[in-house]
Amino acid sequence: MKNFREVNSSDRKKNLFSRQLTAKPACPFCGLPLEKPKELVTRRPQEMPVGSCACGAVYAYDATGHNLGAAFIEALVFSCNLDWDLAWGLLPEEDYLEKIVENYDYETNLIVPGGFHEGRKVSGALYFVRLHADIQEVTRRGVEEQLASAKPASPVTPAGKAAAKTFTKSEVEELVKKYTIAPLLTGTGPDQKTIRHLQRLLYSADDLTRFRAAEFLGRACAVIASKNPRFVSGLLQGLFTSLTDTAASSWGAVEAIGEIISNSPDIFAGYIPSLDQLLEEKGDDKPLQAKILLALSKIAGAKPGLIKKPCSTFFPYLSDPHPAIRAGAVQLLGNLGATKARNDLKRLQNDEEAIAVYENGQIEKKTIGQLAAGALLKI
């Protein structure tokens, strides 16, 4: 009898444990059950699948659980019916609430608290954003229409696994040294290790190596982003973190951010407001401000309409005592076609201060006057 009770007790524990292994996903705001997230027909393949709850909350699915920043952006922008301008003008708590549900398994549409299911590791996460009611009145119908035409998500490619070739550290260094990028752009592009090798060169003491590595990184990420934008989004987040973390080195981070966004402007335009914010916050860091202006100039050169701030916002930088800031503002306003800056640019044609300018894989000295004359040709 004793043995029977022991076995019976053991079975009850096992049954209790098994019941806790999985659970149906539910909205963290209202508790209603959730459908599998889907891919929007208006988005690129392999962007994060999204879904919506009847209470108005929307969610984005991060298959790895490591790209929550990107998932937040996906959910926020989707909740705004893909209106980037609206999304970046909203404030947490004041305009929306956010929550995260971890250990989500897309394959079974279950929450797996233990992190393993049928021999598979489950590390996915659902990032929820719920706009306040007054904003939902504007966006909700569009969100529902987007989901009505959405389709089941295609199999998720783990970050960095879409590569056709892995390059060694020495091979990457040699390609950068010879300014030969074509091998990196063939097939489906480089893999995660190759990207890390390029990223390491952003910390080079040699200026030309840093500039070239940033350019290569931007062009290589454009190939990857067409299939796996989540990986590139995670890379961008890390670069931005290095700019705000005083314990991190950020030598070539701004150059890389500018190159990545300018090479894939339609995918990563949502990161431009972060550059705008850094430009305002880093007023006491003149070298960093100059780099940010150049990054914005690079983006404007690719697609000027993405720079939403009025051109007049950048006029004061034309008179800054720091020559690199004046130069960055000149190039930015030229690429923006800022006609109202014409008189200031004409004045700067007499500025003989020379700075280093990176173009076509080389660094050369140019005066601010030469840059102003070039900017005037674009206006």
C-alpha cells in the first residue's frame, strides 16, 4: 500500500508538471487567446510576423528572443498602421503601453515556460504594444485591414544563417585593404561571422580602414537585409548602444549607422530619429556631432525625403566654430537641396579650413569652401 501511494504521488507530480509545460498564448493586457502572428503582404519577406488582439493590442514575433528592440519597433510601427512619423512621435506610458511574453513557440502556438518542447529549444518572444484609445481610433481600422490580407509566416531563418560563404578575419582585412567588396556581395551575402569581422575593423586606429569597413558593412548588410532584416536591425541597435554607453567604444559606429541606413533606406528609416536625438543631446561632443551630420548627409544623399526635420534646423551648424561640424552641415544641406541655405553656402565658399573627406574608398583633404561650392551645385 505504501508503494502504491508513493507511485500515485509521483504520478500526480508528473501530471502537474506536464500541465505546466505549455500554455495557450494570451494577451497580457486583456487575457484573450491569440492567433499565430502573420506576415503582412506590404512588408519584405522575413520581417517580423505580427498579430493583433481584439482589445487593440498588437504584437510582433521575435523568433530568437534576442532582438526585442527590433520587435518593439515592428509592433509600434504596425500599431500605427505603418506610419513611421506617427510612431516616432509617440511616448511610452503617455501614448501607449508595452509588454513582453517570452518562451513563445510559433510552430505550436504555445507558451513553453521551461524553454524546451519536444526536443526543441523555444526562445521566441511576443512584443506587445497597445496604443491609447484616442490614437487607436485613427489607426485601428488600417491595422485590421493589413491583417485581413496577411498570410502565415514563412519558416524563420535564424539570424546570420543565410550566408553563402564565410570569410576569415584575415580575408576580410585583405578585402578592405584592397578596397575589393564584390566577393562579399555575391549570392546571399556574408554570414554573421563575416559581419563581425567587418565590425571589428570599425575600431581600427587607421582612419581609412574604419571608413572602408563602415562602407563595406553598409553594403553587405543591404544584401542580408533583403532576407533577414532582423539581424541587421540587431546590429544597428548595438551600434546605437555603443554611442550612449560610456563604457563602450564607438569609434566607427556613426559611420557604420549612416552606411547601413543609406544602403537600405526603406527598411531602416525608423532609426533616423535616433540620430536626430543624438545630434541634439551630444552638443558638448563636437567630433561626434560632426559624424552624425555626415551620417545624416549620407542618408540624405540616398533618399533626402527621409530626413523629416526642417532644413532650417541645421542652419546654425554652418556657423559652428568646429570646422568638421560646418563641413558636415554643408554636405547635409547640399544633399537636402536646401535652397534657403544658398546665401550661407555662398559665404562659406571663402572658408579655407581644410578637413579630411572620405569618398570612393579614399581620404582626401578638402576645404569647406570647396564643399560649399559642391553643395551649391546640388541646390
